[in-house]
Amino acid sequence: MTQTSKRIFVAGHKGMVGSAIVRSLQRQGAEIITRSRSELDLTDQAGVRALFADEKPDEVYMAAARVGGIHANNTYPAEFIYSNLMVQNNVIHEAWRAGVQKLLFLGSSCIYPRLAAQPMAESALMEGKLEPTNEPYAVAKIAGIKLCESYNRQYGCDYRSVMPTNLYGPGDNYHPDNSHVVPAMIRRFHEAKVADAPFVTIWGTGKARREFLFVDDMAEACVHVMNLAHGDYAARTTPMQSHINIGTGEDLSIAELAGVVAEVVGYRGGLKCDTSKPDGTPRKLLDVSLLSSLGWHASTPLREGLRLAYADFLARQGQSAPTLAPA
């Protein structure tokens, strides 16, 4: 079956991750099947079953998830674990029931132990305690990986899992309380620039280190992994450790990130750290050597990706992006 003849269901197509995957698949000419949240509640197993019976997709990209930053994870732990478990269980199980042989499950780098050796290799999974601030979300994502592995072992499916690092880019959530660090900073620095505020406050000490990947790079990596021959994928993974990290292999401190975001936004004030707020995991850098050995590398530099993300933020505000000096 050629790429152009595939019918592919992208769960969560309106989110930042899902929409990027749709763009990548459309460039290859695939027929995309989608359902908005108003059309189908993925926590409704009967509804998900009907979708697969009606549409009969050849492949599935499982990008639907409830996500958020430290504040959201701390505030809504029950919703994070319940919603993610229900959605992924329904989609993966009903895909199997409908005879779908290929599925890609998207997890998160938060699945790894809080104090995992850096960079974090795939083998670090379940080798230590999770970061408490996002443990419910991480447990749900670990369950998704193990669900895919179990269906592969018992039913002979080809269900693959990828663990992206921290993502940002067009389609992100810029909510003032519930967003991830990059969109939160973009909004905060933009509002400070507009208000001519003397400084911007960020959570924590600023010393925690994070890795960031432009979302369209992530989507290309997902399609690359999904299109690998079964033998190539199976040769580099095991039935009990089948996930693959997706990242850049480079990180920076939160304070350094704030400096880059301020530059891209054009904010020239100061920076303060609120040390009463948590840092989260001290460092989260993925070992991407497995993905590199399979022929994929990130291509969008952080500063360029942040430019595109800020342009997306401004477009939602009905404003034009500023002209910036070349990187």
C-alpha cells in the first residue's frame, strides 16, 4: 500500500501535535480521517467503536491527550489520569477490534524517572520514581506504551510508541495558567512588552534544564517512525521496550530560554525568578541516538522555531509578527 492510498485516522487533529501530524501526512497525499470533540467524545467507547466500523482506517496516529504545564498537572491530577487513560484505551482497543494493524501512540518525556541519568535513554523507563508534579499524566502515558506492547505480543499488531520531548509551535495553548513553559513565556513576555513592564517573573529558580522541539519537526519524526519497515523497527526495539525518543539532543536552562523568548518577542525589561514555585524535574534531556540511527534528525533551530511560534500567537491576537534580525 502506498502512502497516497492510505486512510489514516488522526485522533486529536485539532491540537498542536495532531494538526502538525495532519500537515505532514497531507504533504504525502494521505487521506485523513478526523473527528472534532463535538463530533466524537473519545472517552465514549461505543462512539469510538462506531467510528472504526464506519471509516475502516488503515492506520491510526494517537495524538489526542489532555496536556498542560506544572500548574495544570498539579491542579487537575484526576482529570489528567482519567481522561488520558480512557481516550487511549478506547482508541487502541477499538483499533485492534477493527483490524487496524498499524498505530502510533504519542507519549511524553515525563514518563522517565525524575532523577534519571541524563540524557534519558529508552531503557530508563520505570527505573525510578516519577516527578510528583506530573505523575498522574506520566502513569497514563506509561500505560499507553504498555498497552501497545501488550497488543503486539498477544495479537501480533504493529503498534508503535514515540516519546517526544517538550514541544512548541503553531497551534499551542497560550492559556495564562494551564499552558506549557514556551507558550506561557511567549504570552507573558508579549504582555510585558505591551505594558512596558519593568520585569517578567518566571516560576522556579530558572536553573532547571529542558529540551525543546518544534512541533512540525516532531510530526515529521512521527511519520518517519511509522513508515519504517516492520523489520527495521523491530530490530531496534524489543517487545518489552518498544518506544522511541523524539528530540533534539540539546537542552538549555529555563533562564536561558527566557532570554531567547524575550529577544524574539522584543521585550527589553528584566527577569525575576519566583523561587517559591516548583522547578519540576531538574533536567529532562532525551537520548535520541536510537532515532538518529534510524535516519531522522531535527532541523528547526530553537530561535527560528520560537519566531514561528510567536507569529502564531500574534496571528491569534489579530496582529502581525514583527520583523526580526536574521538568526
